[in-house]
Amino acid sequence: MYVSKKLAVIGGTFDPVHYGHLIAAEHARVELGIDKVIFIPTGRPPHKANETVTDWEHRCKMLQLALEDNPAFELSALEGPQRGISYTIDTIRRLRSINPDSTIYFMMGNDALLTIDTWKDYRQLIELCYFVVVTRPNYTIERSHPVLAALPDDWWQQMKQVEIPGMDISSTDIRRRVAGGKTIKYLLPNAVEKYILQNNLYRGGMTS
């Protein structure tokens, strides 16, 4: 599975997937010479244990529709709901066991980076993969930030920062728009928009 020299992993609830996710993945792929980008929807994300998340099957289907026109993008079921709460460290370990000869890059946004000290075994995670932090243009990752200051020098040396076009798109806003009867066109792929409307997702009110 995923026979590639360079693998990038992008995880999240993808509730729903939108152009911000896809643009970040494509820019990182091109800039770092990534062979394959693996999208891994979380089954039961630990940071949203008390929130309502759309069924995993729906989120996977939307991802399938969004990724189908890019052969470098692939969907993975490594964090399916049958595995319980999804921890990044466990996913990366499984991915490394499946692809022992691949270099693995883990993609994340700057907001997620600033909470890394709350992640399970995050210091071990740092040793298992290269981090790719996706930021908006001209954004500087401040090493003096209390959380980031505690990260080892080795992490800073191997960390990659990829700037992407500034886009104010979020899954939360898309869900709110659907619940409020507003348009979501051009915020996400047309096939995903159709799937949301056909399956009556997010219409019953705002999900977290």
C-alpha cells in the first residue's frame, strides 16, 4: 500500500472537505516533491470527543469525490471508527510499518502546531516523521511561543514551512451556511456540494 518514496499525511475530520484542504495538500506536494498525499479522516478525534461529528462514511465519501481528479491524492481508512479514538502517533506508526522504506511528512496548520504539547506522545511523533506546517503568506512561525520554545532543535531543523494562498474557508463556516440556507458554491468541489445537498447533511442545525 502506498509504494512511494515520499508520503505526506494530512489528517482531520474533513467535515466537510473543502478547497482549503486541497490547495494546502497540492502546494506541499509540489514544493516538497511528494509522491503521494494520503488523506486520513479521523474516526473518533480525541479533541472533539464531546462534539457531534458527521458519520465517518459520509466524510469518506465526500473525500473520495474531492480527490478523484488528482492521481497523487489518496484516501486512507487507517483511522476508521472501528479503531476507537484516533491518535496521530498511532497512525504514523502504522503507516511506517506498512511503508518502512518511505519518508513520511506530516502536514498540519499553524493552529494545530500551537497545541502539539497536548498530543499523545508528541515527542516520539517528532522522531517518526518530518513536519510540514502550512501557513498563509508572510506568516512567521514564532519560535519564542511558549509551546514552540519547548520543541527540540532537531525539530526546527527538519520542519518545513509551506505558504499557501490566503483563503478564509473553514468546515465550520460551510456547515453554518448549509444550516442557514446559504450558498456554499466555490468553497468546495461541486461533487461534494451535490453530495451534501442530496444527503441532507448539516441541515438539521449547526454541528460542532
